Amino acid sequence: MSSGFTFKRFTVNHGKCAMKVGTDGVLLGAWARGGRRILDVGTGSGLIALMMAQRFSEAGVTAIDIEPGACLQARENVAASPFAGRIRVVEMALQSFQGGLYDAIVCNPPFYAGTLRSKTAARTMARSAETLPFADLFRHAARLLADGGAFSVVVPAALHSEFDAEAAFAGLWPRRVCMVKSVPRKAPGRCLLEYGKRSPARVDEAEEYLNNADMTRSEWYAGLTEEFYL
């Protein structure tokens, strides 16, 4: 297994992390809106924090995680990047975090509930919603989000309605929805969701796919990730 992934402007090593670099994180890091203050919840290797720092050159990014190995890995990746002066990694749970208000909050959340367990405690922690229940995620995102800010997540398509419900309980409104298929003929497998504190005039809805039928990158995915993938 590779210990890392090289992008155009930085390298993400993930050997110390329970969760490795994957398509979900790349999608969110390339799609989410930013601002001058950005919070990455559950940063893992630091991938999304690095992507947001690259896209938003005036931004200060705070990246939090509860797993010590992930924080160590994220700090190493940040230190080796061109964005080291603008990204701060904090080992802390979202529920305890006090950082003021953020223009953008991004999260590739743990979404397995119930009794699912992985081979290591760290991977279980990273994958399990028990450490960050959806209700907690939305309540604290709402607490930390500026009035005009954007809270963006990437989740399995099957959880779309559940996330919308939790957002409503927390006083957040859906603003953008992108349903993502692996290939054109498949049903959407994941979705990119953006929420805010203000009700929009309309929700911006889209459906895209990652790969063409011949498994080359789609025009949408290639364009979205052009500044990152080699």
C-alpha cells in the first residue's frame, strides 16, 4: 500500500492515519466554498485543509482531529507544504472546540453507526459516527459558522435525507447539492452538500459523474480537480 499521494503542489503521506487519501476527500476539498477563516473537522491526513489552503490564498485554516496519529501526520504534511504558515492542526474534538466564527467549515464525516468495528481502534474512531454523531456535527457546525458562511460535507447518497433533517434541527438550510455517480449508468453513490444559516432563494442542485463509460475522468471531475491531480 502506498504511504502517500502526490498532488501538484503538495504531498499527502497517510501511513500514520487510519483513513487514507480517497476520492471523497478530494471531491470535498475541490468543491467546497471557502473564505478567510476555514475549519476542517476530522482532518485526518490534512488533505482537505491543504486543498482549501491552496484554493483560498488569503485563508487561515484550522484543522482539528481527535486521533493523535492523524494529527501527527497532518502536522508533518502541513509542515512540508507551501501552506505551512496558514494551517494550524489542533488535537481536539469538535464538541470541545472554541475557535470563534468561521466563513467555511468542511467535513468528511464518520458515517458508520451501530456496531461496525475495524481492525484498529484508530480506524474505528475515524469511521464511526459514535465519536461524532450527526446531531453533534450539525449543532457545533452551526455554533461555529458565521452568518454568511458555508458548511460543506461529503456523505454517502443514502444519508442525504438524514443530513438534511439534522441540518434543519440545527437551524441550517441546504444551499447546494451535488449528487455524484461513479459512471453515467450508475445511481449516485455519494453527495456533496452545502448548508448555511440563511434560507436561499433556491437550492443549487446538480448531478455529476466521476468517470466516462471508458473509465477516463469526466469533463466535470477533470475540471474540478485540475489544480490538484498530476
